[in-house]
Amino acid sequence: MKWDEDARQVVDAIPIHDIIKNMIILWAERCARKDQRDMVTPQDMIKTRDDYFEWFGEEKIAKIQQARDEGQADTDLDPEIGLNKDPALYKIELCHSRFFGCDRDLINVRQLGPKIKQKLEELKITEILADKAFEVLMPHSVFTVSISGCGNLCAGAESKDIGMHGAAKPKVTDKECIQCKKCAHACLDRIISFEDGRPVINEDACRVCGNCIKVCPTGAIVAERKGCRIMAGGAFGRFAKHGTELFRLTDIDTIYPILEAAVNLIKDELSETREDNFSLVMRRTGIAPIFEHLAKVEKNSKGNVEVIPDSAS
């Protein structure tokens, strides 16, 4: 699509990181198409800018502007680059919240990323994977941990070796429901219905994303508990597989003994005579070894690590 030069200047002046700026460009072109035009005008860009500024909020925009005024580039703002710059056989992936947060956040990925890195270093996963490698090391030799701030899974947690995202269990209260239906509209899994003027949530199918909680204007739906959902053994490519859900909702600190259990499985079960990976190991062993390790940790810590498995586990 063609662009008016003044419209292009508006884009260049927006102090957002490039990942989102590309989305802004596409949104402006959408606005032009909706008006049946083949050129983006300054009016399209002003509307687009206002839409995104409203989405991000004044506080986040102020942080972005300050960073740009200080001369920080995207590489300065992106903590994922620092987490993965050293030679290692692990990768930590963070959702786009890693830049300046997200309104949907239920966990802080910027704070969690360095802690995960420290744990993987302590477990010496790089040395273990290198020593057990069947062939020369390549990008597919890497063990990936994916962290998303919410249940939208922007970092693809369900297709990684270990995946986690922020979670919140909704609870219907006795406060007034004004029948706005915002909760039902926000629920991507369409599991909220209404009976006698009250929302009813199918708890068995709920993915604890927290969307309904955020949009309820009266407090008729609140968070009964917040934490994270954790999956293991996901993969993409030839042996694509969704990770097995270990916990529908648990405390964030549960991730550390799970990483210990995963590294133990790699150490004990990863083949040194043929191509293998953690996802294939889990298909052979199942999840029992992980929960056996968690039971030992819980016993040793006298209950300091609280874990509530999904009923299917």
C-alpha cells in the first residue's frame, strides 16, 4: 500500500519498539482499506496512534518515551537478548510483555527470565546436553523454556520443552451482575453462560487465562487465586506435540523443581546413540518421574512449595 509522506513521519515519531511498530503500520493500512483507499493518510496514522496509545496506557507510553529519549535501542530494551547471548544449550523465550509489560500480565516475565536462567546454569544443563549429544551441536539441540505473562501464550509455551504462563482462577461472587456479557465475550474458549442473571463458568474447561476477571466492571467475577500454568514435553516440527499440562494453576516457584526434574530426566534417559530430545524422553517415561521429584521436594521443604495438579494429572 502507498503511504503519504506525512503519515510515514507520524510512524517514525512513535516511540514504540519495532515489533509493535510493524503491527501499527499494518493497522494503519487496515484503516485505509476500510475506507476503500489505497494510501495511508496522516488521519489514518493519528487514529492508529490513538488506538495503540489507549491500549498501552499513559504509564507505559511514558516509559517507552523516556527510554527513547535516553537513546535506548530495541536491543537495550529487550531482556531476551541478554538472556540468550552466551554460548548455551538452553533458550529462554519471553512474550512481548518483556519490553514494557502488558495489560493482560498475570506474572512478570522480565523478573522471571533471569531467575530461570540462573537455575538452568546451576543445573549445568548445557554441559549435560553437550556430553550426551549424539552428533554435532545444532540449534535443535537446545532445551527451550517459554514464559508468557498470560494465557494468550504469545511465546508458544505449549510447544516448548517447558512452558509456563500466568494464570488466574475466576470465581463468581454475590456482587451485582449487570448482564453486560463482557466476560462471555472476553472468554476465548466460550465457556461462560448465564443462568438466572448470573454468570456460570465451566470450571472443567477453564484455561485460567483471567480474561473474564479483567473485564468484569462490578466484581461479579474476581480472581480466587493467581499463579501460573505449567506444561512439559512440547515440541514442533516432525514430532510436533502439545506439552502435557502438569499444573493448571500453581505457585510460580513450582517451576524450579520442575526444571530439576526435567534435567534429571535428560541426564538419566536421553539417548547418546541416536537423535533424541526432552519431548521424546517424556513420551517414553510419562510425567511420573516429574511428580516423584516434586513429592521429594515438597517433603524435604515441609510444604514450602505448594503445588495443585490438574485433576487429570
